[in-house]
Amino acid sequence: MAGSAGLITLETSQKRFARLMALPGMIVLILLVVGPLVYMFANSFMLKTLATPLPPRFAWFKNYGDLFTDGRFWNAFLNSMIIMVVGIPVQSVLALIIALLLNKKFPGSKIVVALFLIPVMITPVVAGFEWKIILDNRFGPLNFVLSFFGVAPLAWLAKPALAMASILIMDTWQWTPFVTIVLLAGLAAIPKQVYEASSVDGSTARETLWRVTMPLLRPMFTLVVLLRIIFIFKIFDPVQILTGGGPGISTETLGLLTYIIGFKNFNVGMSATIAVVQLIIITVIAKLFITLVMNRREGKQ
Amino acid sequence: MQGKKTFVFICLAVLMIVAQTSFAQAKVTITVYGDEGQNLTPVEWLKPLAAEKGITLETVGVPFTSVYEKLKTEFVGGTGAYDVVIFYPDYLGEFAEFGYLQPLDGLFSVHDPNMADVVPAYRDLYTMYNGKTYALPYDGDILNLYYVKDIFTNAAEKAAFKAKFGQELAVPRTWDDLSKVAQFFTRKKGDKLAGKVLDQDYYGFAFLGARGFAYAWWANIFGSLGGAWFDRNMKPQINSAAGVNALKIQKSLMAFCPPDVMSMGYQELMNAYLQGRVATMIQWSDVWKKANDPKLSKIVHNAGISQVPGVKQADGSIYFRAAAPVGRIIGIPTTTKHPKEAFWVASMLSNDESIKAVTSNDTGEDPYRISHMNNIKAFEKFGTAAEAKNYLDTVKDNLNHVFPDVNIPGSAEYLDALDVAVTSALSGSGDPAAALNTAAASWDKITQSLDVNRQKKIYNSMLEMWKKHGFWKD
């Protein structure tokens, strides 16, 4: 009996010790994540602007009402969705092709992989400036290359559709290598025996790709797509540098709009509201995506 | 007794001398805030002179389009990081009303800024608030019409223009004239212009279409059509008939602009003109100086400058208004610990050193003083005496017909909403009337979110100043 009590005491003391060890982390989390999150939620219910020193006023859901009837918000939402819906599939397909090619060992393959990482390592602001030069309609190398195919110079950043295409091109250039590297890691983790078994069964290369490689890469795809969804909803600096959201508001994204309303117009209440809505959108999309992928996986199993 | 009196007298004299020279001998650091690059160059030039006064000058530069947000953040935080702030007059009402800036009238005795020498409309509308001086002028930014001179005097072009439009080819004075001229000079590569075969497409007109200050190019037309930002009761007037017509006129001019006009900022627009790609354009005053620099320009001594076009009135006169986006001014924050030294720096930059700044291509500063306008000699390094005189007279004309930005609290938000409407409609993604209605609705919301009565009071005092200069009739 006494031994059992001693065991319980030991267990309790171990739990206490574990809690004590977790405490600094919890405090940091509360201070840096939970605290600002609660503050952001609270601000979203306030009419609060720094343009005047008026005291903040509690306004229930007024900011939300105003936001959902604001065409500029829906335009930014649509732009973010376009980048997501067009960008992610294009980048995923390109990355898969490149990853499959790089997975074949050839002389200098490691150097190629290392070089491939450069766009990801470049600061988004620098990438924005680089692409601004590349896309210049008079001196830009892209129009120069296109001229060999008989394409007249395009004003990439001056026409709404072309400006959005420019954002997509730049995003694809910068993030395809990241997706490639993640998929390459996934490919490297697939055991050779699986391919050997598939070969023994007489599978063609296409069948191996669809029935072996792709299902085994699914966790990596899930991870990388989720990360890209989050990154795309936060996209700000390259858009700000490349187009500033223009022409008009044709390339204004949710991240850029949040910045403009919060840090240019100093409308703290409304910028908090957009941030909350953005958080909800990302959470819902991510949840839907994970559920979809997991259901499929369970169905297949 | 006599000895005692002498001792007291000597003590008083020493005290007076010490008091008089204490400012000169003080060792203080003055931090100057402004948009980085060429516009802080005059501060660099002032450093040796300031050092002689015991003042160490430090500069903090921020991007051109971020002046408001960085400064506002500092003001709200009340950090007192800056002693002298160079910013745009759009924010004067907000900064002065909320006590971020100190009135300067009481500091004039430190070093006379010679405000009587400043072009009156510019001084009253851009440096004063509620009857007090809150800022000193630093950059007389005003928009002007530029044109390439020789194509307007070419005999063949003149004859062709007359044949096409039944009137003489001349520098446009009205928007209608500008439209005709822009249409006439828009040519394809391989066509002839003033007898020379074009090796690239040539365009009749260009304006600044990139987000940020694009609204000002619309405001030129809006102002000349009699537009005002609000009525006396703070009802937005940007979506009035004048506003919609102005946007339609600007949109119609796009047919004669380079295809990348909607992504043209200051540099791109200036380059289009300096590199001989456009016949006319509207830009800030410093472009004339740069146009006459062979290192930068292909149109040296061929750059004409004129008043921004206006609208013909029933009596035959033309109503001109020139927008004045940016236009830097210098203020002293209430948080500075060295207001006298800060004012000395501001006054030196605004007055004593200003002629050097406005006559250099190493800065972006433009003339704003009557003494600048009368100093033709100082501008002769950019052209002949006649060209310099024409330049200065034109800048003065445009400054005297300034259409000032809305400079009441919340102006950054008002102007952003307007800029979005203008650029959206111009880039084809919005109907002019609908775009301006959306902007007007946003303006109403902004006004409601601020203190409506205070906004009304401030705006009405601005209108009174407009009235004084003949820019407003009740």
C-alpha cells in the first residue's frame, strides 16, 4: 500500500516537473501568440483609428458588416484565391516534374539542387525588384526573349490581366523550387524495394508513377500545399514592390489590403477585422483540404 | 558703492554674453526625417555650417511613399525621435490639429524664415493651419505641362495639324486642345515626325498612372472644371459632374499614351519624356532642369514648359488649376528637446540654403520663393536666360493656380480611396461614375469614423483660404 502511494507521489512530482518545464514555453506562447490574437479579436469589434486621437468605440459587428459589403475586400479575396487556385497546381505539377528529373542521379545533380534553392533564399523584396526589371516593357529581358517569337512588347505591369499574370509568374519562379525540394525529399524516402516490386509485377513507368510514387508522395503534397495556402494568403512584399496592388486594385491581395488599411490608413479596427477573417478563411480551407486528402487516403486504404 | 555697481554691471554683461552665445556654442544633435535620396541632399550640404553652430545633423530617410505611415507611427508613439520633419502638406491639418507639430511663429526670431518671400498661395495653403504657421516650405512641387518644342514649330507639322483640325498647332491651353495635340502626335514606328523617321512608337501624351499619387493627374482636370473635394457640409464632391467628366477626359487621353502608362511612376514618366518617347506630359517642376542635362536627356534645350491646361469659360478666359501632390514642407515636432536649434535648421533649409537646392540636379527640390522666381541668373545653367525666365514664370503661374490636396485629418485614407477609384477606372476595371461613387461612399465612411463636426470645421477653414486666393466661390 505504502509502495503504491510512493509511486503515485513520484508520478505526481514527475507531472509537476514536466509542467514546470513547459511553463516558460507556455508563457512565451501566451505573450507572443495568444495575447496578440486576443487583442486582434478585441480590436475587430472596435471603431479604432490612429488618424485621430478619438477614443476607441465598441461597435459589435459593424466592422464585419462594413467589410463584407466592401467591394475592395472581395476583390482582394478573389485575387488571393486566383493566386492560390492557379499558382498551387501549376507549381505542384512543375515541381513534380523537376523533382522526378532531379531524383535521377546524374553528374552535378547535387549542384543543380543547390542552385535550385536560390529563388527561395532571395528576399521577397529583392525578388520583386528583380522581376520589375525583368518585366519592364521596354528594356526587360522577358519581352526581348518573346520578341524572337514575334510577340510585340507587352506592358506587363500596366494591364490588369497581365499584372496578375506577372504576380503568378513571379510566385511560381520563387516557390516552385521550394515545392520541388520538399517533393524531392519525399521521393528520396520511398524505398527502392517498392519500385523493384512494381517492376517485377510488370508495371509500366506511368503505372509506377500513378500507383506507387504519387500515393507515397501524398503526405508531402499535403504538407507543401498547406504551407503554400498559408504563404499565399500572407503574400505582401513582392506584390507591393512589383505592382503596389495596381493597376487600380487589380493585384491587391488580402495581405496587401490589411497592410494598407492598418499601416497606411491607420484604421486599426478594420485591419484587425480583415486579419480575423483571413485567419478564418485559411483555417477553413486548410481543414477542408486536410479532410479531403485524409478521407481519400482512408478510402484507398 | 561705485565698485559694487561696476561689479553688478560686469556680472550682468557676462550673463548676457553667455546667454547670447549659449545657443551658438551648444552641442546638440538634430535628427532630420524625410524621404530618402535626392530630397535629403540639402540636409547633407548643411552639415558643415551646422557643425560651426555646434549642431550635429543626422538624417533618417524613408521610402517616398511611406513618409506618412512612418512619421505617424512615431507621432502616435511619442518617441521624440525626430527634431525636424520633412513631409507632405497633405498631412499638415492632421499633424497640426492633433498637436504633433508646434506652431512656428514664436520661433521666427531664432532665424528669420522670410515667409513674405514665399509664393502667397503656396504659403497660405501649405504651411499655415488655423491662422498659424506650422511648417516652412521646402519643395515647391507643382505639376506643369511639358512639351517637345521643335515639333510644335516644324512647318510641315503645323501645316498638317491645320489641315486636320482647322486650327493652328500651338502648345495646348485647354484639355480639348491637349486631346487634339496628343492625337496628332501619336505615331507608329516608321512614321515621320518633324521630318525624321521614327525608330520607335511615339505618343502624344503621358501622365503618372502608378498607384500612390495618380489621383493628382485627375485633380488637375477636376480642379479646372470647378471641382472641390467636399461641399461646406462635408458631402464628397469627387463624384460630381466635374469629377466624372475629369475622369472621362483623362481616360480618353489614354488612347494617346504609351501602353505602360498605368505603371508609370515619377521616374518612368520623366524618362519617357527625356528619352523622346512622348510629345507632351504633365510632371513636377524639376523635370525641366533634368531635361536640360545632357547626361540624362535627349531633348536638351528642346524642353518646353507651360501651364497645366484649363477649361475655357463663357467669357473666353481659361480657368487653370494645377495639382500639387507631394510638395515638401518642414515641421518641428512638439516632442523635440531642441526647438530653437531645430528651427534654425528648418529655416536655413527653407530660406538661406534654398536657392542652392532648387537650382541643382542633385536634389528634387523645386522653386517656391519669389526670390527664386526672380533669380533668373541662377537657373541659366539649365538654359538660356529666356528659357530660364519662361520656366520660372510658368512655375509661378502654376503655383498661383494651385489646386491643393485635401489636407485635413484622415487625408491619407481619403486620397488612397480616391487613388484606387481613379486608377481602377483608368485601367479599365471600373466605370468612371461607379468608381467615383464608390470612392465618395468611402469618403463618407471615413468622415463618419472621424469627428464629423471637427472635420467640417477644419475643411471650412481650408475653404476660406481657397476663397481668399480666389479658388472658391460660395
